[in-house]
Amino acid sequence: MSFLDRNIFELQPLEVRKLLASVVVDGSHILQISALSSPSTVVVNKISNGKIVVTINGVATGPQLSLGTGTGAFNKVNIVGSGGSDNILVNGNFAYD
């Protein structure tokens, strides 16, 4: 049998992978929170330095954020839950749309 007759690819099963949550501000200045593992607890809160922090399941996720329309700042919030029993809290200690 020549080397051209052999299968050069070996397929192996992948390990179980967990999709990490995504916290980003898009080009329209919308804070996008998505790819939550199920079920998740999400808290969006203003901290003492005036920045906004997103906490997912007790862990601060992503950078400290600012309100507004400047680079990296947001003025709207969009959270896509996992479709499970999520707990989502956006504290009222800052203004947003």
C-alpha cells in the first residue's frame, strides 16, 4: 500500500468545553453580556471609584467600565441569559437605557 492510500488524519474526541461568558462594549456603546453558562447570577453594579463592574457567579468579569459614548464606554445594557434559571440584577445606582 502506498502512502497515498493511507488515511493521514486521525480523529480524536474533544474534551467537554465550557463556553466562557462574554462582557464587551460594542461599537454602538451597548454593554453586551452573553454566553452565560446555565444557570448564572449576573450583577451589574457601580463601585466606589465610579466605574461599572459585571460580576458573573461571584467573579468580576471583563474590565471596569465607564458610562458614556467615549471609547470603551456604554450607555445601554443588553444581557442574553442562558435560557435557564438565571438571576440578573442591574443595580439602579447608575443611569442607562
